[in-house]
Amino acid sequence: MIRIGIVGCGRILAAHLRGFRYLREAGIDTFRITALCPRKADDGWMYVKRGSGPPQRPPCSNILGDPLAVGDEYLSDFQNDVDVQVYTDYRQMIAEGPVDAVCDFSTHALHHQVAGASFAHGKHLLSQKPLAVSMAAGRQMCEAADARGLTFAVFENFRHAPRTRQLHWLFNGGPGGALQMILLGYVGVWWAPDLVVAQTPWRHVLDEAGGISLDLGVHFFDQIRHVAGEIRTVAGSTQVLEPLRHIRDAAGNTVQSIDCDADDTYFANFTTERGIAGNMFASWGGHGSPTLSGEGMVYYGSSCSTTGDQIKLDGHGCQSLADLYNRSHVAARETQFPRGVTDSFALSQLDWLEAIRLKRRPETDGWEGLRDLAAAFAILESAKLGRTVDVAEVFDGKLREYQRPIDARFGLK
């Protein structure tokens, strides 16, 4: 039985607990969550037992599919045979608590610090994305895990999402042909301009690795890398369109304003090592109506185009990508979606748990997270230098102009 301690009890925790609940409901009984570590004890107790403890905060989003729209999840809903302990110091929980493994759902700035404590005490780790505040911090995490022989995964749920698996099949031996081009664009869709991002001030601080390129870019690049192969070059530009973010009460009155010096908007062209071209943009700005490329992402192959669940093969009308995948790729479904589990949070958690149990590398291990981070930082390094950059320059640590103030703040080399 793997005993899990969780660091970070913010609003995203409900979606993670739902994922763990789905695993238990599917008959997976290899783990228990035995400890929580919030900043304030009440923030942990509110998730322990239904009908007991402080009331949970309501979800801060009502967007369909947004994990921050998940609420009303309790540990007692799927485990009643352990006494959960609540700590307010992650170092104490890791050193003294009843835990074999750690889930780190804290802010970007804490990831390498939680990892350092976890690995020093021989604990396996699942870390929220992005991997770290900088490439130097991320590499330090990966090397420490390898040196101790510990299982280290990055929570990259995009990789495990059904759509990502369907796209990989479609363009890697499936009927979509050779992938040629990728378009991705979101403006004014998720959280903009003063919704969730305004309620998490660290997202706007450059030297805490805030900004949309890192927060969302790693997600997008993880899917793209899985479908299209490694990212070779990036030409990016970034801006801060909203230098002040505002938290408002129910009547719309501003109750707090937050300075923003990390990018809230980026535009980027990229190429992959297979010669695939891509263009992507995203913004936490955008007043009025939202703008998307297709349903957010559009893939063009030599035989089709697809966005969302719609695919149009040459010479055929529109059909469902999910239906096509389910009819044509039956053999892989149990491997990719064991016991019928399709929730990407649950699947990411399960891959990590099985990697611990079977002593194998998780699919999205630390080094995978480092490659996603390098591609996302390539947008920022390109914007800083005003030129196209090779992702290899960033991955190897040769190019880190944007990261210098971050590394200086945390004493990283």
C-alpha cells in the first residue's frame, strides 16, 4: 500500500481528489492518502471528511472541462480506513509523516524545494506542472531523483487525455497521414481577464515563474510533443496586456489589485524535428468575445484536418474522432484507459502509482517535464532576445537570459 502525502490544498485539489476517487471506484486499491499539508490547517481539514471541518471554498470557475470548476470532493468519499494527518510544514510532513510518496500541488516556486525534501528523505514524487521555476531547478530535481533511484513524475494530464491519445494514433500510423501543421489559439476563453488568474497572485510574478507561457505552454507542448515529436525551434513574442489584475466582490467592486510583470499573452511559431510547422497564441487578456483556433487546437495531416472531436478525412464528410479511434484501435484502449478510466487526472495519478509499484519510469517522468519546460521557456527566451531559438539551447542551459532573475532569487546555477 502506497501512503501518499499531499503538499498544497488550493482549489485545484478537488480535481485531484476526484481523480483518486475515480481510481478507487474502478477497483484500484494500491494507495491511501494519509497526510495533507496546506499553508493553514483549516485549508486541509476542509477536504478530509464530508460533514465535518470547515466548509470548502466554492469552485472559482464555471467553465465546462475546467478542473477549477470541480468542487465538493472529500477524502472520506473514497477511503474510510485511515486517519488523515494535517501538517502546515511540508518539511515536517515529509520527514516525520506516515508517507511513502508525495504529491506536490503547490505553487511553481515551491516545486524544486518540495522535491529536494522528498528525495532527501527517500520519498517518491508526483509534481504539478510546470516542473520547476527554471531549467536549472528542473535538472537538479531530475538528477536527484535518478541518484536516489526514486520514482519522479510530472503531473501532465494532457498526455493522458483521450484526445491526445486519439491524435497520436491518427497521425502515427492512423488514417490521418503525415502530420503537416498545427494551429493553436486561445484568447479571452480561460479565466480572462480577471477571473481565476486574479485570485492566484503568484501567476503574475516573473521571478516566481509566473506567466501564461509557463503555466499553459507546458500543457500545449506536452500534447504536441507526444503527437508530433520533439520541438526544434521557437520564435516567440510576449506581452503584458493587463499590468493590473483585479479581484472583485459579488457586486463587481474591486477589493484588491495585483501587479503583473509576467507575460499574460504570447505568440509563437515553432517547428518540430520531423519538419512539422506550428503557430500558437494564448492570452489571459481579452475583453468582450473570446477567440479560438477551431476548438482551440487544429491539426492538419496529409489526409485530414481535425479539431476537437471533429475530423474530416479527404473525400469524406465530418465524423467523430473518438468514434473512429474506438472502432479502429480497440487493442490499445485497455492499455491507455485501464478499467475504463478516462479522466486525465486519474490516469496521470495511476501511471505514477504503477511506476512506483512496478519499479519502472512513469510516462511523464521528470525528464519529460524538463523537455516540456524547455519548449515553454523557448518562447520567453526568444522574446527576450528577439530571435528564433533552438530548444536544445534552452534544454542544455546554454540560453537562460530570461531565467537569470529567477535563478538568482532561488540561488540556482
